[in-house]
Amino acid sequence: MSTLISNAPDEILSLSPYGETRSTIGEKPLSTEELRRTDTYWRACNYLSLGMIYLLENPLLAEPLLPEHIKSRLLGHWGSSPGLSFIYVHLNRLIKKYDLDMIFLAGPGHGAPGVLGPAYLEGTYSEVYSEKSRDVEGLRQFFREFSFPGGIGSHCTPEAPGSIHEGGELGYVLSHACGAAFDNPELIVAAVVGDGESETGPLATSWHINKFLNPARDGAVLPILHLNGYKINNPTLLARISHEELENLLRGYGWTPYFVEGSEPNSMHQAMAATVEHCVLNIREHQEAARARGRDDRPRWPMIVLRSPKGWTAPREVEGHWLEGFWRAHQVPLPDVKKDPEQRRVLEAWMRSLKPAEFFDGSGQLAAAFRDLAPEGNRRMSANPHANGGRIKKALRLPDFREYRFKFEKPGQAQAENTRPLGALLRDVMKLNMNKFRVFGPDENTSNKLDAIYAVSKKFWIEQFFPEDLDGGELAPDGRVMEMLSEHTMEGMLEGYLLTGRHGFLSSYESFVHVIDSMFNQHAKWLEICNHLSWRAAIASLNLLITSTVWRQDHNGFTHQDPGFLDVVANKSASVTRIYLPPDVNSLLSVADHCLRSQNYVNVIVCDKQMHLQYLNIDDAITHCTKGIGIWDWASNDEAGEPDVVMASAGDVPTQEALAATALLRKEFSDIKIRFINVVDLFKLQPSTEHPHGLSDRDFDSLFTVDKPVIFNFHGYPYLIHRLAYRRKNHDNIHVRGYKEKGNINTPLELAINNNIDRFSLAMDAIDRVPRLQRIGGHAKERFLNQQIECRNYSHQYGVDQPEAAGWTWPY
């Protein structure tokens, strides 16, 4: 122990990993031989971590370490890796002892070395990547590819066997773990929470996952909070608050924390072995009680707090500066080894102290001891099929979505709530798939008109019930609808559920779906990489309904008006992203059925929940959605010749306003020829060379013409349409209207007027763009402008839109 630590006051000593090992559980279950073998396995993991970061050649230091053996660009993170592999080794012991079904999620960023090393030692890595064999040459290849061009990154990316959680963006390990545990009654998900990660909002919220796990039917999550004390170059908060405050915090979240704190390997191995075993047995006790006696109360699930030094086992001091136990160990602890002989000497001595000669036998094969210590087959965490969920995914049983259709006589006459029939469809999907389908949402399923699902499954609730909850609360301890006012947690649970082979559906208010922008980004990137890994089986798509949309947020005002999530989606790879804007009930049902059947996509469906005009019967909707884009003959009158103008729309309210503009123009100009196009699949606008759903140039030109003005009324920000269609021949004639950050507590039509997507603005646009109408349309423009002003004045006087405007129907 260093002089600095030994002279510290008691309150600092209680927070330091140095000094005597402290542990809540006092047993020492490892025999002398078990302790030796466990430490040998951990030393091997640490050696592999260092080799991945530093070595290009000379993998077992068979000769003195030379500059040419070192990678020219040193990347990767050492700081969390020893702690991760320490946890992994002790979990392996329990898997073997109790035949556990367990997977491992590494929350700390850049933690791959501490996970890849065990995956290599237990053989999975070599099975997936045969050139990384468990011999000296394979080890050289294994070291070489880490953080190297053409190789793999320093997170637990999709290339890492056993991973469903990259850990690159911090905060989601517990929500992913919870989703993985749903409906997996025998699975234990070990979820390591980094202490830097614990400072993020999503992680702080996700401590509440213990309120969503039903011990009678779900698996368990074993959180392991890894306090190594530092982030990149700052202390971490939870490592510096008092032991009492930390324990009270975790107990307040509903966990039972068990502490393992120290730095001396042998005593730490004993303490960790005892603690992990105690927690696993405690988990089983809770589950057995719930399953045998039908108890549905919430257990105070166990968790572990592991306090160990940052960069554990590194030299404590180098060149007069602290290394182990300080932020300098976070990334590459000795960054100048290729050029600095002294640093290279320190590294070589450090690596040799781990005794690499013991890791391989005389024939160059991995020593038999490592084969014996690891679990076998699918019990290896790196080979567990739950961590490659497509291998165990079973197709959904789906009802015929046509049975939920909305029936009407003529297009544009009747109104209906677009999302309510979808709720009935989801209800019956749930009924047919009670152990592999869940609906997620941040306290909004009733608001989003999806509440029909509660007829089959209530909202999960395992906390206290009040008598008034029986009056429409829709709560039940066996519910399968997951609601919590945290988009982060709901999205994370859904991702974990999908990644382990199940199916789900998430809805969110449009203005707040931005909360999960970066989570969507990470999942889309995960899927994109998986598309290039033959051993990764396809998982069910992430289906996201965006509702309570910008054009019906007139009551909540400006802060609730933002359709920009579509722009975020359009940034991601065309191989995994889909955007659908169904304008009515029947097209929404057709799109939803398609999305529920798909795999390896993120499907974003934009459809408002309020009353809207209905346009397509079920057969026409299926045809239209199958094409993704098409001419609405009943709203067009140009079939006998060329159109004067093309009126196009994407989205429910923009479609209504574009139709109303079409009707205004046809009333004013009896000989005008208008072609009406509706877009459901937004990526149809991109060229086929850019997106697999994109139209060929010929098909696009056939629809939109090569020289006629196009008035495009769009749900989102206008520039997105230009961005998708900028290569098209007629792009200069495409005039897009959409949301322009103009809104407040307006009526629906006034909000549309403010952003120029209203019927009057569109009709005036057409007059300005059609050469013939420019000459003769002055009086019509005046009438349209007068009507627009009249509508605005009416809304300010009466607080609602004019009845004839609000109740408009298609007149032809």
C-alpha cells in the first residue's frame, strides 16, 4: 500500500480500493487450488487485454520486446478491462457449478479487452473467427485485429461473440439487461455498470428496472456497479460519496447491495466468489418462492458493488506519476512504449509478471487448464444463444389485419381515429403471442388510442395498489404492457427484448421521440454491422410509432411541435432504416402488418392519433402501401393528358390540406389538370441506387413528370424532401411545404397556415408555378388569401376553426 493511502484519513480509506479487502459476505469458498486456477485465468485475461492494446508481433514475449513488436497507433482502454474480466471469471465459476443460463453485458465504454479475452480463452472467438485459433499464431492475429484497420473496435461491438450491448454510448446497460430478462425465466443477465456510466440520465433512471421484473415469469438482472474511481480524467461521483450514502441510494432504488472492495488479488477473489454465489442463490430463492407460492410482490433483488483500482494490476507509479488507481490508467496506460525505452521496459516487465509462458503448452496450444475452467457449449456466456437472439427467434403469429379495417363508402368523406384500430390489432397480436411480444410506451398508450391492448394484457405493476386503481387504472402484476415515463428506459427494454429473439412495439409522442435519437442511432449502427456478419442471425425489427404529431400539437404549443426525428433516421444506413407515413386507418394497418413481419430494420411509422379523413378502402390501401407511392386516380383529373401541376403529399394532415387545395383549384379553374400523388414510403423519393426502396429515375419521372411544377406538402421539415430527391431530373420544379418552426397555441388550420401547408397557401403556390395560371389567376389568389385571413380571424375570435374548414370533405 502506498504511503499516500496509508496516511489518509479514515473517510478516504473507506472509499479507497487500497488496503484490506472489505466485503459484505465474509465467506472464503475457494480452495487453495481453486484460488490458484481462478487467479491464473484472470492473469491470462489481463495479459490478453494488454496484448490487444499493444502487440503487433511477439504475442507471448518469446523474445525481448522491441519497437517493431508494438503497434504504431495505440488505441483501446485498459482502465475497466481488469475489473470486467475479474467479474467474468467469477461468473464462469458459478455457471459451471450451478449450470446457469447467463449472459454478460459490459456497460463501461471501451471495455472490449476485458470481455474479448475471456471469449477467446473459452474458445468461442476461435469458433466464430477460425483464423483466431487458440494457438500462438491465432493469438497473434487476435492481438493484431484489435483497434486496427480492418479489425474490430474497442467496444463490445456486434463482432464480439456474446454481446448484445456495445457499451459505446453510456447509460443503457440495465434497460437492455431488463429487456433480455423479460419472458426468459431461467436467464440471469449480469449487467456491469461503469461508475462513469452511472452519472448519465438514462442509467440513473434505469435503476428502476427492478419494478418491472416479475419473478414468477421473468429472468433476473444482476447489476454489478464497478467503482474504479475515475473517468477520462476526473473522479466519478459514486466512487467519492460516503459508503453510507451510496448504500442508502441503492437501497432507496430498491436493491440489496453487497460490497466487494479492495485490490489484493487473493482476498478479492475469495470475497467476489462468495458474493456472486450468495447473489445467485438469493435470486433463485426469490424466483422459486414466486413460482411455487404464486407470490407477485417485488423482491429486493441483490446487486454487487465492486470497488477496485482503475487499471488494476498496472504499475502504481511510473516516471513520478500515479498510474494504477488513477485516471492515467483509463486509456493506454503507457502511451509512448514504441519510442520510449523506459516505458517499453516497464511494459515488458509488467506483461512478463503475468507469466504468459503458463498460458500455452509445449505444442503451442492453449493450456488445458483454461479449457477446464470455462463452461462448455451454449453455457459459455460468449456462446449463449440469447446473445445471438435471431438463432432462437420464433415468428409472430399474426391475425389478418384486414379484419380491423375501417369501412366507408367514398374517399375523403368519413373520419376516424387513425391509431385506434391499430390498438385492436396489437391487442390480438399480444393474445396470440403471450410469451414473445410486448408493447412499450412512456405512459402514453391510452393517450395514443392504443388502449384496446389492455383487454388482453394490463400494464405491468408490481408496486402498491390503491382502491381507485381499479377504476380504469389497467394495472396488473402479470401485465405485459410496459409503461414508464422514460423514453430511454422503454427503448432500452425493447432493444434488449428484440436482441434476445423476441418481438415488440413502441409508441411515442413525436416531439419527445428525440429523447432516444442517439439510442436509435446506436441500434441502427448495430443492425448495419450485423448485416455483414454471417454468424449473426436476423432479429425482429424495432417498430416505432410516432404519434401525437406536430400538426395536432396545436393545444400544447410550440415546444411540442417538432417532426425532426425523420431527419435523424434519414442519416442512417439505407439497409436498416424505413420511414412510413400512412395517411389513414387502413394504410396504417397495412404498414403495421408489414413492419411486424420484418426483421433487421428500424421501422418508423408516423401517424396521428386524432380524427382524420379516410381515403383508402382496405384493398386499395394494401396496393398503395405495397407500392409505397402512387397516383390517387380518384383525386386526379389528368389521365387524358399531361398535368398542369402535380400535387403531392406525405403525412395525414398534409394529405388532407393538399386534397383541399386540389378541390379549390378545380373549382376555380374548371379546365386545370391536376395529378395527385401520395407517398407512404418516404424513401421511394431517393434513387434506387441510394436506397433499396428507391424508385428508378424512369419511374420517378413517370410519376412526377420531367418538367411540370410539383407542389409537395410534407409532414416534416421541407429540406428533407429536397435532400432525398435532389438528384431527380425535375428537382428544380419541386416546391416543398412543411413545418417551418412557426407555431403556438393555434387551432389546427391556423397552425397549418402559419407554416404554409394549408389549402390556401398550396392553391396560391400552384397559381404562381403554373405559367397559364400566373396570367389569369390573380382574382383566384385574392379569394384564397381572403379566405385564409377569414379563417385566421375566426380562430382568434372563437378559439376553433370555421366549421366548414374543420369539417371539409372531398367534394368529387
